[in-house]
Amino acid sequence: MALDLTIQDCLPEDWRQANLVGRVWLPEAAGPAVVVLRGDAVVDITGTMATVSELMNDAEPLDRVLGAGGLEIGGVAEILANSAHDARDPDVPHFLAPVDLQAVKACGVTFAASMLERVIEERAKGDPSAADGIRDEIRDAVGLDLGQIVPGSDEAMQLKAMLIEKGMWSQYLEVGIGPDAEVFTKAQPMSAVGVGAEVGLHSKSVWNNPEPEVTLIVNARSEIVGATLGNDVNLRDIEGRSALLLGKAKDNNGSAAVGPFIRLFDDHYTLDDARAAELSLTVEGLDQFTMRGRSSMSKISRDVADLVAETIGAHHQYPDGFCLMTGTLFSPTDDRDAPGQGFTHKVGDVVRIASPKLGGLINQVNLSERIPPWTFGTAALMRNLAARGLI
């Protein structure tokens, strides 16, 4: 299934008034460029800011973008079309993930529906055929809308006591309604893939899914300066066997997709817009299977600013900043093959995550072992920028 990356599919509906920052691979430089969109043109501003991390750490990143000079390297439609992994001309620029030196962090269990699915994974011990029965058992035991419970509240602690008494308490419920959020390292700096790239599944996994998430861009001063989209690719069977396998379930080659662009906060797009974002998800398979879902940030159990505060502060610093995937409401339960087996990815699936003010992040699924290995890391970036006289 060929990827078709167009302005209509990948850019925000109001993209002409949005301040969009991205990264492009420049074949002639054998390295990346920091770019902004100006009209239909993609403009290289790497001479002003050598990395996206440096730009986001600036005292006024929006002003710096608006005032930056640069060189037009092509049209956005042309570079988008060349970003599809299956139709890429290596001599033409293509888009990368719009973050570079930032840590890639993620939050788990921030929505009630996905919290229950994590509990189901744990109790099923990675067996998808056991999920339906456990799902009914948990819902009967809880008997209320967990989405109405404020994490860490007295009501949440009373529910915890009740579930412990019933033998239904879980480490996932602890981070879902307890006082402390789950924040983990999703991927290493420079390893995230961008629009049009392949996303990777570990070959050992037989039960997995996409996770569409609003991804916040946070600088070293803990200021949220923009947002983008993310796919926190999840291996349900591996994490379900043991939470101690979270690293194996979450951090693999191509398992974090971010993009297509960072939308900086301005008069047209603010943190409140990110708080109210509606995300759509479509998965289309080579087997003619289609799945659709939605995730609404209005149903998140912890405010996104609180999630950032749990990530950075006196207890933990990020001098290069970080991006933070904020969790998802979406947990697919539709049967794809045999009844009771639920949903899992197949190689070749095309995943489209979209939100009106952030655009569309489109990727195709493959095994982590089969997609191009990650070779251009932080040291390679520093050497490349130095050779180009940019640092």
C-alpha cells in the first residue's frame, strides 16, 4: 500500500497562519536542517539555530522563527511527497521527526479507558485471547466511571482500598488514579522517526497497537512552547507479561513516531488548544482491514501541565528540553482475525493520526529488525554541524 503524503493530509487545516517548525534531511549536506514553513516554501534556518533543541530553548522561540532568515530548499508539497519511505528519491530532501537533541518521554495510563486496558494486559499475561473475559470481570468489579475520579483524591484512595479488598488492585491503577503519574523514556534523542517513515514492531510481539497522542514540546526551563503528534507504538503482550519489560515493549527501532511539525504557541494556537485536541486514528491493512478510532484530550485524567511538572523540576532537569507524549484514550479491542483475539498490527499497515490544528502523522508498519537501522545519533549530528560550520 503506497503512502500518499499531501498538504491536505499532513498539514493543519489552518496551516497558512500556523508557525510550523520541522527538520529536513539535506542530501547535499549529508545531514539535517532546521526548517520553517513560509507559505508553500520550506525554508532552512539552520544558520540561525543549528538544532531544534536550541530553538526551543531560546527565550522567545516564536520571535526567533519569525525573524530568522534562511534559504528556500523546496516546496512543502514536493518534500512531503518525497518523505514517503516507499517512494523516496535519495537526492531530494525529505522530512524527519521535528525534534533532535530533546529526550523523548511518554506518559502512560492517563485516560480511564486505556488504564483498564493496561490492567487487562497485566492480568492476561500477554495472552490476547483472555482479554474479553478479564475486561468484563474488571468492569463488573469497578462498577463506576473511572474517568470521573481525580487521581490522588480521597475518592481515588477509597476506590483503591475497595479494589485491594477484592483482589483487583494493579500497578496500572496505581499510576492511573494514584498521586503519581507514569512518565517513562520512550526513545533516545535523535531516534524518533517522522512522517512517511516506517514504524517498527519487535518481531517477538504478537499483540500490539498504535497509540495516537498529543506530544508537548518543553524547553529546559519547563516551558511548554508548542505541540505536535506522536505514535507511542505499544507491544501489549510484552508489557503485559511484566511491567519490568516496559523498555523492551516501548523502545525499539522505529517505535516512536513524532511529527509532522512542531506547532509553536501563538495567538492562533495555545496550550488550551492542545488541551482540547481531538485526535483521529485510521489503520488500513494490506488484508483490507480498516480500523478507526478517536482520542479526546478533554477526557485526560491529569492536566498536561501537571504531567510536565512531574517530568521536569528540581528532581530532574533536561538541559536540551524534551517532548512528552501525553497518553491516549484509544485502546483497540476490535477483532481483526479470530473472535476474541482483538486487534494487532500486521506488517504493511498504514497508520494515520490526525488532529485539525496539528495536521497528520502518517507511517507504515514493519518489523523493527527490517526497517533501516538508526545510525545518525547525537555524535553524528555534532560532527555534521561542525563540518558545515554551523557550530
